Amino acid sequence: MASEVYSMCFMCSVRCPIKVTVENDEVTWIEGNPHVPGIEGALCAKGSAGIALLRDHERPQYPMIRTGPRGEGQWRRATWDEALDYVAGRLGELREKYGPRSILFGERTNLNTHISKTFMKAIGSPNHFTHDALCKGSVNTAFRSLTGYNDAQVGVDYANTRHIVMYGRNLFEALEIKSVNNLLSAMDKGAKLTYIDPRVTVTATKADRYWMIRPGTDLALNYALMHTIIKERLYDAEYVRRWVLGLNELQAFVEPCTPQWAERETGIPASEIIALAREVAEDKPSVVFHYGYRGSHRPNEVYFRRSMIILNALMGSIEAKGGLFIKKGLQAVGRSDLKKYVDQDFEKITEPRFDGSGSDMFPVADASHGNPQMLAHAILNEDPYPIKALIANRFEPIESIPDSSTTRRALDKLDLIVAIDIHFNEFAWYSDVILPESIYLERGDSLQVAAGLKPQIIMRRQAVTPRYDTRPGWLILKQLAERMGAGRYFPYETIEDIWKFQLENTGLNIEDFESKGFVSLSDQPILWERKDGLKFKTASGRVELVSSLFENAGIPSFPPYEPVQAPEEGTFRLHVGRCAVHTHVSTQNNPYLNELVPENDLWINTVAAASLGIKNGQPVEVSSSRASSKVKARVTEFIHPEAVFMLHGFGKTVPAQTRAFGKGAGDALIQENISDRVGGSPALDQTLVKVRPAS
Amino acid sequence: MSRYYLLQDQKKCIGCFSCEVHCKTYHGLPLGPRLTQIITVGPRMVAGVPRMSFVFMPCFHCEDPWCVPVCPTGAMRKRPGDGIVYVEPSLCVGCKSCITACPWGAPQWNPLTGKVVKCNYCMERVDQGLEPSCVTKCVTHCLHFGKASELDTTRRERFARSVAFELMNPSPVR
């Protein structure tokens, strides 16, 4: 007898709503939730491949405790009680001897983050961090500096846009299904897409205008756009007068940034820069300069992100139909927010964070996410204090933080490494204990508020029983906390208990989610009134081009532009990105996805390759100051001569992942760990590499 | 004769390969056989902009199929009611004659069973009034399944919109 379960995908972090068909406790079919506009059954390759993840025997099947040297793959099977007792016992000893601050917890932000934060507060450590900064720390900081909101609180009204400009925002391969369909339908109605990237992506091939910009010079382009927009008074004067502070300072700053100046820096003709400024202005405010998430990750990234957001402000497109919008949550529809366990009363933690996030190292970064790229530095140098244990939940420091070798060396120094994960990834394989998590089809999770123009609450519901001896993360943390004398902060037994607690003040019940898997809280899009109703969260209540957040920290809002030097011959900027069938570092071993894209290769410009004697398909050696790796060359005219490109997340070294093992090159191995100290992101596209034919 | 037609609207296709996985998971296929495949052509420059083409290649369910008459066991067959060309696995002996015969490479080899598999438009789904899995779950809904006699007008309409005012206005209107 088949049944249908509405739930939420977790093959990537987009979390599309899904409908799962279950027969005799087996998943027979997964499709996108047919009730959701923009989804209507649609599911990506990763989403369908969830069935293979469920059945995969190449994932951790029971708790494991290491018996040999780290990373050697020698394990013994443990019961849950034994493994939890062991971890809690070791954490207790370390907490006793070195203080709770010596324990770190890293994760990818997920639906249960309010529970993992509860865990860290309950054991008294300030050191909860997420993967966020590695991806978009500088986007977050740029938004806060200008609007008071972080990037997660802002969205793009793709469906109604008239012109969208994307800088390496490879939307058609990043594959947020709803966004893709909304943009395609806008384009079908005549919206224009301008795409700027040193490399031709799928998105570039769908664009009305494509510019192969010189790597790292996007900021110069944007300053020239601002120069033109201000000089020709193309901005939304009424909006800017009412909502934007600092136009005079901006005008003075971009005065020398002429399109002719930008042409020399970017390689884009001045006349085309001027044409774009005029063309976009014609459609204001229903225009978008997309602010995220790839593209030009350099040490000055935060100023690049700010420049895109400022262009939106000049167009009056922040909180406009077809522009950007501030996401509306439950309070916007007159309901109370979901309750969070992390809002309980805890003993106050006064210790500083291990990563200097929000203080000395990254003064204006978002300390609620932290800066994981400081992990190795903090451990190796005991700066600011000794670190002894790391627990990571679906967070993979070895492949996500640049310079894998140094990360491994730092891990060597730890007394305890615990992986709460669903994969035998590089980190889990290097850990002391694996606490295997049930996958999304085998568990329910905390409810998600999908804030937006029409706020919704979405439920991930368990579809089938766990295939192996695994548990949900929220249960693992509760059971660890109980063993460490902190069980009182986890007053639940089942996922239904968690849901009831979350919904307590909202006027909604679990049953409300049964028929469609989500609850819609508004029929109409909620946009604030533009004359007096915009609620910016800066000190001034306006968009602050001269940022009080920055100025108060002694950080300039408009530092002088530093020209980008061309790399010498045979040397390139290493750029990284993704394709439509893989998620970051986590799907390379999935049978179906591995079959489609089993390895990465190195895109290199035809002319550059010829001068180095490199032929298409030939193995080449890519070397940085950190490491060398071998990978096949893809010789193409569709990448700028100053850059080479590889897909993120390949070059696996864990033999238990037989399909992905040894295929392609790992980008994190080669990358140097350099950061944008203002924004908080690592400069993922900054590393210089030499390329030569492999012998 | 085959009543059905599977249309790919290339303008909306983003080459995400999802259809291939929808197909493989539904049919429970191992590594190797691809009942449908997206063939990427390009990128190349077209009128000053880079373009890629993603060509969707399932079985065309020919009215007069090459694969059926060459099958010595009668495993490759055409449904009389609606013309779907499919393999009856209990009769397939793995001789691969159909693979040789098909001009488009539609019949595929299943190394696990030692038999041929091919696109059958997910006929159990069609019989339930549903669409093939690749169509139902296509990310951009660029795949359309229907009767060949009820031709889709999407492309004609799009073309008409793009040229509608060309003669009335000296500058292009979108």
C-alpha cells in the first residue's frame, strides 16, 4: 500500500519541498512538491538521487570508534550507548581540564541550528560556528553595513524583474529550482539577463549580454557603473533622497572611476559599460544587481559585494517589485515567531570566541556564524587559547577550508575529533568517533520558516525508518548533553515534541502541515510602502553608503581601488565553482551523480594552453604555494587567459568512497587560506597557480 | 502507430541532467544504461554571445521502428494500443540486434541483467494517466508529453511574440 509523505529535500542546502512515495517502508519515488508554485513536481538530479543515498552501503552504518592511527580507516563498531558515553566522557574530561572553550562545534547551518547552539550554550562554550562565512561571509557583512539586514534576510524577486545583472552568480547551475523557474518565466516575458564572469557557464549561454571580465576587476566595473549613473542622473532620485545616505561621498569617490578607466582595468569597452548603466536605469526599480554568491572572492570582496548592493540602492530596487526585497516572516503576518530552544536561560558565557569573529580578527564579521577559516591557526598556535576537541555536523573542514594540509596538521593536535555525519567524507575518515546521522528521508527535523514575499512554514517529515543504525542529529545532541549533565535544556523525546514547542505561540498545529507539507501565511506578496514604510535596520534607518558599522570600527567605507596586477606568464588565478549535478563536497560518491560528473578538470584558455604546450584532455600539474595536484586540462576559448577553473569538491582520498576515490583534484588542497578580514570570507579566487604538462 | 510525442523546449532547457537521473531512479538502472541522455553541444559563439545546446535524446518510438523487426525473439515490441516501443524482458536474450539496428542509439545495455533496456515512456505511469518521469520532474518543465496530433504551440507563439511589432516600430521591442 503506497503512501505519500510531504517533506523537504536535503541533498543541498536549498531545501526544496518534496513529495515522497513510500511502499512497504521503501521510497519508490521522489518529486518536487506539486502544490508549490515554481516547483510543481520539479526536482533536480541531486533530489532524485536521494534514493541512491538512502540505499547506499558506502555511508556510515553504525557508530564507530577509531582503533588505528587517524585517517587509516581502522574502526570498531560500537553501540550507541558506548559511543555516546565515550564522547561525553572525553568531552567532560577536556572541559574539566581546559575549560569549555576548548570544545568547538561546527556545522552547516541547518534546521536544527537552534538545538546545536543550545548544546554549546549548555556546556558553556562560546565556540559554535557554521560553514556560512566560507561561502558568503562577506555578502552578509556587506548587507549589514548598508541595510542592517544580513543576506539571508534579503531575497530577489526573480519573477517580476525586468533586468538582472549577475556577476558569476551561476543561477542555472546553482539550481534553486524556484528561482530558476521564476527567472525563466520573467525572461519569457522579456526580462533581460546580463552575465559577467571570466568563464562561460550555462548561465552565460542563456544571457542576453555576456562579458568575459578580467578576473578580479568586477569592483572597477561597478565603480564605473556608479560613475555613469550619478553623472547622467540615472538613479531613482526620489528613492535615493528618501532612503539613501552618503550620495555626495559616493559621488566624490567614483568621480575618477570613468568608464574609460574601467575599460583598461576590466577589458570591457567603456561604451558598453555606459550602455548597460542606461539600459538598466530604463527598467528601474524592477532591476537586480545580484549580490551573491560566487564571483570575485578576493581579499577586498566585501567592497565588491557592497558595490552591487549600492547599485541596487541607486536604482531604488531594494524593496521593489522585480528588485530585491526584505524577507517577511511570521511577525509580518501578525503571528509570533517559532520558538527556539536556544532562547532558554543559560549561564552567561564571557570567554572570547576562538576565531576572533566580531572582535580582533574580524571586527565586523557575523559572530553568530563565526569564521571557520581560523580553525587551523587557532589550534596550531593556541591563539587565543588551547583548543582540544572539534565536533562537526555535516561540516567538512578539510575540503571546505582552503589549505587542506594545514587543516589536517591542526586536527592532528586535537585530543578528540567527532563527526556527526552521513558520509565517509575526508573529515569523518580522519575523526576519532563517527556518530552516523540518519539522512533526511529517515528523520524529521525542526520546522523551517521560509521567510519571503509570501511567508511559509515548511516541515521535513520522516518518510521511512532508518536503513542502518543511525539517529537524527537533534537526538544525538540531546543524548550527549544528558551524559554531560545538561539534559534539562533538551525537553523533548520525539520530533513531534520539537514541532509542538516551536509552534506554541503561532496559532498553528502539526496537523496543519499534513495535506501539503507546508502552511502559507499570506496570499499576497508583502512589500513595504516605499514613501515612508521601509524599515532599514541601520543606525539611521536608511541605506548607509558611508557605513556606521564600518566607521565605528575604524574601517573605511570607500578605500582607494587597488588595480589588479596580471599574473605573469604560466601563472593563473585559480577559480572554483560548481555544476548542476553536485552539491559542494558531499555528492561526488553518489552512484547516479558520480556517473554524470565523475571528476573535475582544469579549464584553461586556448591561447595560454598553446604557449605552455598543453593539449585538450592532457594531464597537467597545478601547483600553488600549498600543494600540487594532477588533473586533466580542458582547453577552451571560453575562459579568460588570466584564470583557470576547476569544480569544487573532487580529489577524494577516502577509500570507503569507492566511486569518488582518487578522481580529479581537490581545490582546497591547492588554495591558500587568505581572508577578506572586513567581510569575513576566505578569498577563494585569489590563489595563484602554475600549470604545466604533467610528466 | 505511436500516438505520443515528447517535446523538449530547448529555450527553457538549462542542461541540468536531472531528466537522466529521474529516468534512472524510476527504472532502477545501474551504472551504464541511459534511457535518455542530454547531449551538450557547444559552447560556441552565436551572433556575438556564447550559446550551448542541450539536445534531449530519448527513444523516438518510431512509427516504423528499426529495432522491432530485427529482434529474433519478439522481446522488442510495439504496443498495439498506443504505439509505445518497449522490451519484454522475459523474452530478451541479450543478442543486441536492436542496439545495432537503431540509428539513434536508443536501446541500452543493462550489465546487471544481461538484457536490453530502453525508454518506454514509463508506460506504467502513462497507463495510470501520469507522464513519464523525466517530464513530471523536469526542473524547468521544458519537457512536454502529449499526443503528436495535438501539437504544442509554445514555439510558434514565442516566435510570433518576438516578431509581432518588428514592422511597426523601427527599433526592436521586447
